[in-house]
Amino acid sequence: MSSRSRIALVVGALAIVACEVPDHPNKASSQPVSTFSIGPQPGPDRALAVAVNPYHGDKSVVADGRRWFNYYNCSGCHGDHAGGGMGPSLRDSTWFYGGEEHSIFASISEGRQYGMPAWGTKIPPDQIWRIVTYIKTLRTPDEPDPPR
Amino acid sequence: MPCVASLGSMQRVQLICAAVVVASSWSCKPEPSRSTGSMSASVGTAPQVSNGEVDSSADDGQWVRPAKDFASTRFSGLTEINATNVKNLRPIATFSTGALRGHESAPLVVGSTMYVITPYPNVVYALDLTKPGLPAKWSYNPKPALASQGVACCDVVNRGLVFDAGKLFFNTLDNRTIALDANSGKPVWETQVGDINLGETMTMAPLVAHGVVLIGDSGGEMGVRGWLKGLDENSGKVLWTAYHTGPDKDVLIGAAFRPFYPQDQGKDLGVSSWPPDAWKIGGGTMWGWISYDPQQDLIFYGTANPGPWNHEVRPGDNKWTSTLFARKPTTGEAVWAYQLSPHDIHDYDGINEQILVDLPIGGQTRKVLIRPERNGYVYVMDRTNGQVLSAEPYGFVNASAGVDLKTGRLKYNPEKEPKLGKVVREICPAAPGMKDWQPSAYSPRTGMLYIPHQNLCMDEESLSANYIAGTPYVGMNVKMYPGPGGNRGELEAWNPQTGKQVWAVKEDLPVWSGAVATAGDLVFYGTMDGWFKAIDGRTCAPLWKFKVASGIVGNPIAYKGPDGKEYIAIYAGIGGWLGAMAFPDVSLDDPYTALGGAGAVPDIKSKTTMGGILYVFSL
């Protein structure tokens, strides 16, 4: 696959994602949609539209998220309990590309330049949100199957 | 010897340590009856031996390939630094590489220039040995793809450069082999040989034999189909590719193929010893060391583990993974093969070094190949035909019960076989093996092989593995901990003639550096907490040590400078599979992290920090 067609696929996947994500309540009509800010936002108005996790805080999907985390081999790089290895730890407090739920979603969907694959072509958005919900439970009392 | 019981909460480990305290742990005692013999290392540029004395004038003082000579002895004939004066060794120059990850390579010395390569981004530096402080003459940055870092299983290491006919050859993490003009640092050619989207990376040091640059791939944990390629050293053209799975025509098995044992004889075993199509994603990569015997015109090297680690999905011998090959360098044609670990079940890659020497065995001099293998045995093999002459354990092994010398077959212990959904405990050695890639040194003066290695055991639980190209394909939970005795590593002196340990210097942490032996009868190696050490190669007496800036996983060398003096050089720079546990982006609250690496060295973060620095020492 050429890099151009790869980009086209990713962009296509993102467009789908944007459709399925509920609008942020603060979203102003003049602002672009589906903006995942990783870096700082310049200027006075910092209320960029962000995607919202439909399962935010929903403990009922956490075990399912862990299942997808293993199924898609996230555990292969980030560790069985996301402690790191080939990829960085997701258990610690360091987030290279933002630790907010929408940022984690974007990292999974779009990939990151140091080797994180762009899973938006492979994992449906609903499953990505479940994985995100699981990741947010790491090192909390809600973490399913914590390391022993 | 400190007991490391505090490392694990398991009662088992505490019991092991208690046993050790009783048994007195320090075993660095020379064996009075050891034989120094008159064996000769007659291959390549290995020094000529006469009555056990090495003529240092026969050693040109350079270090032009990773293992010094084609025979891979990592033995220097230099004698200036010896047991009497090594206490005066001091650093004369240091050089920061600007890279932070694991520095697993050896510097090269060609004429009056030293060449080093960093882990990703694989920058090559030429240092001027004629000037104080060893200033850089040039550097070359191949700018590997950023994303290649995410595909490397076990840190973004590089195991070194090789020099031949005016050029330097090396591999980049994103699968390019590059030739540089050694004088100018300008690229002569560059060949793309692999694809990160398939999970391939490259970390090994090439060897040049007969004008052919020999290279292999990494990615056995990513469902990669492994290979070795031969490239024309002048043009970079791929002359041949020998896959390590699949039909004979892909493996370059033809009319000349004469394996010694029936287990390795038959047509297209690389297909029939797998479930349908599993060989296409079956591993058998080649990220370790190659030796060359110019007299036979044969190269020797081994292949890595089969994939996935969950062995229940790949019934059969899984040829030609964990297999030793003898091939013709110009055509790649296989001459013999021997599968060290058929149907490997514990990640026992077969990529370790092989040392080519001639040894008196059973009253006659045999052309042998010595391999301290990951599965826990030192193999002494007839390198003319692939016969195993002996295979003795060099540490505690319970995963198997030796090698059947009649059939050549490894005798697995069925009790230690991993099962889906069941935790199998106390498997020894652990997945990195009794010894991983870190190379041994052999001294023809003492007749001893100096083996840096681990002492780790593990619990394993098979999981279902889902093949997604470019992502891990493993299917195993691994938890590692110290083996019997509690020390996690040692530098062991081994007599390949008797198949017995002579002595061992125990180390708390795994010894993940290579070793070098010199005609001054010294052995140098480093520890993961950053001590660079010299010991007496005959008595194992500790003679000198120096604390470097970061843990050592590099390979030391000895060379003669333009001023005629002897120098010792080593990389500091923690990393590699276990060393990566020192990195800040790894959490250690889960012992299963990094395929069990976190459980093996949970204390490493408190004992060293990242940083790549070259150290050069002299009297």
C-alpha cells in the first residue's frame, strides 16, 4: 500500500469516527469538528471540539475492554497489564500524546510516529472506546485482573 | 554473596536463597586438575598457538569484525596489560553517543581509527586514535524510520559493524544494509532488505566472508518468516536469500545437503514439520552471530525461535527454527543443519555465537564448533559434518534432560511443557535462556571458554495468539525470577574438552555483556549496574573494576593503538530485553511486563540509568 492510500484510509476511518462520536456540549458551530488536540491550543478560545467517550466511567465495559486489549495484541507491546515493553507503559502517569480519553482514542485510531500502529483501519470505534475505558482503570480499584 | 530473596515475594525464591546460604555461594575456585592442553585455534586470524603460548606479534592489534576473528574467539593476542599491572588501568577517553537505549555492540579498530555504531538511530562515528581525546573524524546518520522503534521486540539495539576491503557494513533498525567508505564515511551503497509493516527489524552485526555481506532479520515475536541473505560487498546486490522455514528451494537445501542426524533428513521438512501455512509466519529469524571457516569455506550460524511462543498451535518440529546451519557463503547453499531445539517451547532461540577451534578429543584433533546454547547446554560439535560430540549443561536445567548423542535430539521434560490456560512453574532456564546473545570469549592459552550468562527460571502460561501483521505474535505469559543460588548471572569459565565448569564468578544481576580474553590472561566483562571488570583468566581472581556511567550490555575489545600501546574499550548504555526495564517508560509493578523482564530485574531502575558512552582504557 502506498503511503498516500494509507493516509486516505486513516482519514476515512476518522471521518467515520467523527460521525459516531457525540458532539461536545461546548462545541461552537464555527469550530472544526473532530479535532483531537495533542499539543497546546493557541489563542484565547481553547474550547476545541473533542470526542467524548460514550462509556466514560462505565464499569460494565471494562472487562470487555481488557478482552479487546488482548485480542488486538495491545498487550503484546504494552504488556499484559499495560506496564510497557516494546511500547511505553500505560500504567504510569506519563502520556506522550495526552492521557485524556479523547487523546488515547486518537492515539489508538491514528497511530503515533514512534511505532504505534494506526488501528482506526482495524478496530471499530466502539471497541476502541471500550479499550480506552479499560486503560483509564489501570492502577485504580476498578482495574480488572490487576497484576499479582 | 548477597541473597536476592527480597526480589520476589514467592516463598519458593526465599527457599532457594536459604539453601544457598547453607551451601556457600561463591564458587570462584580454580579446579586444580584443569587441562590447558595444546589446542590450537587455527581458523581465520586467530593467533597461532604453540605449546600453549601465544605470539602476540601474530596479532595485528586491530579489531575489524564483531568477534575479532572469523573463528569468533574474541581473543586478543596482546600482552601488555596483565594480571600484575591491570590495577593501573584508567580511562583515557570517553565519548557520548547521544543515544540512550541499549548499546549491545563492540567498537571496531581499523588502522588508526575506531568505529562505533549506536542503537537506533544507528549513527556511525569514526574516532581518530592518533589524537588526544579521540576526536570524531566523521559521523553518518542513516535516519531510520521513526516507526521502526515500535516494531523492535527487545529494545532498539544494534549489535555492531563489520569492516572489509575499505568499507564498513551495518544494518539499520528499519531493515537497510548500508556500506560506507571507511575513510570518508560516505555511503557506497544501501539495500532495503525487509519491511517493518511485516514486523521485521534488523539488529544483528553482519559478517563479510568471501566478499559476501551476510545479514539476517529480527522479529521472531512478530510472526516474521526468518532469513539470512548474502549481499555482494561491492554493489549491495542480494545474491541469495535462505529462508529458515518453508520448502527446500526457499531454504537453499539442495544436492549438497548432508545433515548428520535422521531428524534433520527428508524433503521439505520446513513445510511438513508445521501445520498448513504456519511456516509462513513461523519465526526462525537470525539476529545473532555468524562464524566462518575459510578452509572449509563454510559459514556457521543458528536460527531463532519459532512463533508463536504458544507451541500448541504449531505441532511438529517447526523446521528450521532453533537450528544450526553450515552454508557456503557465495551461494547460500546449505551443507548441513542440526536442529538444536526441535519444536522449541520456551523461546530458546539458536542465534548464539559459535567458536571454531581444533581440539584434541578422544585422542585425535577434531575440527569443532563450540556453542553455549540458550537451551542450557554447551555443544561441542564436529563442524565438518554436524555431529554432536558432547552437550553438557552449564547451569541449572530442568526444561530438558540432556541431548541424546545417538539421535542428536534434545530430551524435553514433559512436566515443563507450557499448556493453554495452565501456569507451569519453575522452568529453568527462563526464556532468555542460560545465555542470550551476549558472546563468550575463548582463550587458546587457557583452553577455557568464558561464558557470560543468566541464571533465571520462569513460570509460563500459554495464551491464544492472534496474528495481526506487524504486531506481536507470542501467546505466552512469562514470569521470571532468580534461579537456584539466587544470583541472576555469572561469568563462567568452561573447559570444552572435559565438558565441565572450571569456575564461575557469580553476579547478582544477569551478565548481559560480552566478554573478551587476552594473552595477558585477563578476561573483561561488564555488569548491568555498570561495573567494568577484569579478572584473572586462570584463577578468576578479581583484579580491577571501574564504575561506568550506565549499565553494560556491550562487548569489550582489546586493541593496539597507533602508539603501540594496548587499549581496552567498552560501551556503557543499559538496554536490551532485560536492561530495558531500567527505562522510565516501563512500569515494574507487573512482573509479567516485557515478557517477564520486569520480574527478572525489578531492582534495575534503582541500580542504573540510561546513557550511551564509549570508554577507552589504558595503563
